[in-house]
Amino acid sequence: MSMPVLSTAVFRSASGDLSLHRESMYREGMLKLLAIKDSDIRILTLEQSRDAVDKGLHSGGAFSAILPMVTLFYGGFLRLDVEDPTRRGQDIFTLSKGHAVAAMASIYAELGYFSADVLKNSRSHSSLLNGHPGPVLPGVHIATGPMGQGIGVAEGFAVAGKRSPRFDSYCMVGDGELQEGSCWEVIMYASQHNLENLCVLVDRNNGQLDIHDRMLYPMPPLADVFRSFGWNAFNVDATSFDGVFDALTAFRYGPRNGRPTVIVCNSKKGFGAFSDFLNKHKVTVPDALFAQEVEMQQKQRTARVTEFLELLNRVAGDESLHELLLQAAAGMNLAVDDSSDFLRQVIGPVQTRRVPRRDKQIRYDAAALPKLDRNKSYSAAEMVTAGMKVFARDPRVVSIDSDLASTSGLESGIAAVDQARALNAGVAEANMMLMSEGFAALGYNTWCSTFCPFFNWQVLRRIAVGHQERLEAMEAADGWLSEGHGLDITFLATAANFETRTNGATHMGNDDATTFDAVAHLKIIDVSCPQQMLSIMKWVMEGNKGLVYVRVMRTPSAVLYDGDYEFEYGKGNVLRQSESDRAIVISSGRGVHEALAAADLCEKAGVNVMVVDMPSVDDDLLLRLYETGLPIFFAEQNNGYLWQNFLKVLYRHRSSARLDSLNRVFTVNTLDADGNKQFIHSATYEELVEVFGLTPAKIAATVQQAVAHG
């Protein structure tokens, strides 16, 4: 880890001289060097438009972001380990305004995160450099776009950074994305929880996609707004380096007061470009304009080099100061040898290597886990609390709730071990999920929980994109990530199916599974039993399970499985079977209990019924059950998650499955009479199972009628 450039705040001790004049001269030299570096990054960014697959560039937001980013990365503020960007204890930068990726990529290539060749052919299918940043690009921790989400992950990094080893979290957002409500969830939380190690730079370029020279509606003075939320706020002119440099110096080296810091960087879209053509959100740069722009940027760079050389001549008699300025230049990837091309740009070499493997297995005392009595009932929250009191002794387990901790059991379980790892985001589900991603990116086994319908689709989808890019970087022969660097997040979805009961329709969880089934890489599990819940937790603690969506019951239920039961994702369980079975009922969650009771009623009527608990989709078992030739009933307290996946299984195996036998497949679920999706209104559990034909008696009657007409 290194911070090659000395900030003026530490210049005096390094130089051994307390002269304010010398400090002023050093600061002046630093600002001139940053101006040279600014030219280098602008030229690299422009060249990406020439080499991009679509010849395009998000020029407006990328150019306005360059001056603050150059100051941050080259001004002596960041402690980075370019060789291993995942090593704990180094500072972390998050580019929340993902449209500025070209500027960030230019800096990362120069610093040696990856080869400058990556900057060519960007946004093509074969390129690592997309229109937004993501973990497929070495050194990038999360996938972002202009959605107001990166700031929440940066907040998660900051929460983790207050623990040992301590580090600072930096984030750049755009003023356009501050129109997203998720940003303000973060801004409220960060000050309330004293995240003094969080520094947010706002690229206040006064424009967005549809209108590049103003906002769609007026925004209040941002510094004042942040101060009203309890932040330290700097309002600086980002068309010169002085203000940004001094604000970062105050954050990095000044006293901390328990408040997060925002630096509002006032500029305009396309700042630093000569042609106003580049002020727009995204442009395709004509060859002639590209040549003209690069020529003028190079001339400006030459003039800036001359200014720095003049300063060096002025301090030539002060060997110490002269040497420190040359050291600063070298730390900014500028050549300081005796060649005629003094202060030329130095790109690389590539330093980032495939990072070390992460051990994600959680260590715990299995003997300390609760032992369940088959004659008693337990709630999922009881199991989570009891289990977490054991699992959370490993410091890599963390949880974030959103004002529903009493329904999940997470907070009380983990807080019994370490309350600093049992977080609550309040009524801010997006922020809850974003913080979870931050912890998971650092290698934590992360759990977050709220009611089923409250998980944010937009956030969940983007997290899954980043997880996929991590998997790609792990699998690639020349990738930078190794085993164990995927995201391990368990979304504990409470009050699934009919468990919400007498809340309003907005709270009812009958549609979440079918909705989230479209999210790639998400493992969906519907829990039917307290012992199963405990086993699922043990399975998650093995590590490297990725994104897991666990739907749990809210009220107690009977125990269906013995203590030696081992959960396996993608495997269903036959709970009741005989050689004389005449039908099969498949369910999950509390529906399994109703199915077992229905089987008892059927048996009394002389009809034996097989009952299958399918907590996650089991392709092989579904095919085997279908091939028995028996009538199959999907009894689900939702919009038919298992049934819809059964149809997908049959379609995938259409060459071998007897599709002409679908007339013996029956469904009882919350779809309407025409098979359309719908939401359900508040009611007691007893009312809901009655209305939708999911009581034991009605399931039994449906089965017996079908068998009788078989």
C-alpha cells in the first residue's frame, strides 16, 4: 500500500522546515502538477471515443468529473494497494455516477490496475470496459450507473471501515442522480451513525441527460442541504484545483468530528473541453473534431509543463523542496528522468494481479446450535435469533434490517454477540440492500431482511449484475478475482405467502417469488419448517452461496424434519409416500403443512397421496414425479412459483417428456380464475386459505375429485 504524493498537510514534517513560504511553494507546485495530470487524463479519455465500438463518449459528465477525480487520486489523499485492490485496510473509491467511467478508466489504466489496451474498443461485447463500471474491470468493486446507488454501497464500506483495520470511503455522485430518493436514505443514515470516514464528492455540473445545461427542476443549495442533515459541507469551484484540493486536505488530514463530509464541486458539463460539442451528455466525436481537440489539449499540457518548470527554477536553491516536488511528479506518473521528454506521461505498468482466494466458510460450534423438539412449534425468527447467537461469533457475519427486525430475528441474534454488526437502516429498504452489498464486497457473510414485497427490484437487479461480473472475473483465465470473491448476501424475506395476514394488499407476499425469479443468479428458497430454517443457515455459512432469497413464515409452525436433516439447494423432499399413492401434492412454506393435513383426510377417504416439500426448484425430482403418471397438484400460497418453474423444466426437456400428459397437472394458487396474476387483500390466514381453496379440506376435495374422474 502506498500514498506516493505528499499532501501539503504533511509537507512540513517531511521537509523538516516549518516555513509557510516553502509550504506555499510546495502547494503551488502540487496544483501545477495536477493541472498537467488533468491534461493527461483528458487526452486518454478523448482517445476512448476514437477507439470505442460506437465512437461514443459520455463526454459531459466524464469531463466535469476529471478535475475532482484527478485531485483525489493524484493529490496524496488515497491509500491504495493497486497490486491487491481487495486487501482490507486501504481506502475505497466508488464511482456512483457510472457515466463518468471513461475518466475513471483512464486513471485506473495509468495507475496500473489494467493495461491501457483495455481503453480501446470499449462498450463492445468483448471488452472489459463497458458504458458503466463493474467488477469485470480490475480494481472496481461494484457495478454502478446513474441510479443513485453507489453512494449507499460506499456508505456500507464506511461502516465497515470504522472497524479494524480502519479506512476511508470516497464516493463521487452526480447532481442528477441526487434526484434519486435512495441517495437521501444514505445521507440521513450516514450522519446519524457518525460516518466521519465517508467523503462524497458531488459533481455539480448543472445538467443531466435530457437537458445538458440545466437540471430538469431547480435544486436547492446542496451544501446547505447536506449541512441540514448533519454533514460537513464544502462548496468549491471545481473549474480550478484549489478548492477541491483544500477540501480534500481538510477531510483527509483535518480533525474528525463524527460527521461525514461532502464536497460540492461546482462546474458544468463538458468542463475542460475546448469544443462545446463535448458539453452534451453523450456524443459521437467526428474524426476532425477529435484531432482538433487532442491537439489543443496537448498544447495546453505543454504550457502547463512550462509553468511547472519555471517553478522548479524558482526553487532550485532549495534542494529539499526541489526534490519533494520531483517526488510528487513521479508519484503522479510523470517521468522525472533526464530525457528531453521531461514530465512525459507514464502509463502503468500493470500492477494488479489475481488477488488471493477468500476463505468464506463461517466457523462455529455446531454443538451450541439449538436442538428442536418435534412436539413443539417454533417461528423462523426464533431459529434465526438462536442460530445467529452461534454463527455471529465469527466476526464476518453481519446483518442489516429495515425497521422490521422483530420479524426476522437477525438483529437480536447478532446483537447478542456484537451489536456493531447488527445494523438497522430504518424505513429505507434500498439503503439496507446497498449497505449489504458493501459488506459482501468486502467478504462478509451478509444478511438483510424486510417483508417480502419491500425488497427493491432496481437495487436487487444491479447487485446481481455486479455479482455476475465478479463471477466472470473469477472464471476468466486472466481475471483479477479468485475463488471466494463473489457476493454472499442472504435476503431474509419475512411474511411470505399468506403470512402477512391482516395487513394491506401492499404488504402481501404472494407475488415476490414469481417477480424475483427473473433476476439472474438469485437462489429462491421457501422455508416450511424451523429445522429446515436452521439447516439453511448452516448451508449459507458454508460460504460462496451467492445471492440467496429466503422466504420465511412469520408465526410458529410444527417441526417437519429431524435434527440430522441437511438442506441442499435445488433438492425437494418427499415427506409422505406409499406404494399405493394415487396423487402427488407439491408445496412449500406453510402450504406443506396444509398438504400433509390434506393427505391425512384423503387417506381416511381411501386415497393415498404423496406429499413433496420443494423449498427450491428440483428439476430432476419434478421430472421423476411427472413420469410416474400420477395426477400432480401444485398447492401454493402464491402466484404459482413452483408450477411456473415446472413448466420451464418440461420445456427444457421437451424432447423426452410426455407433454401430452399435462391434463393431469392441477394448480391451486392465488392466480385468478383465468390464470392471471393478482394481488391479495388483507385477511386472517384462515380466511385466505379458505378463499383460495388451500385449506386441508379443500385441497383434499380437489385431489379426490380429480382422482375420481381420472
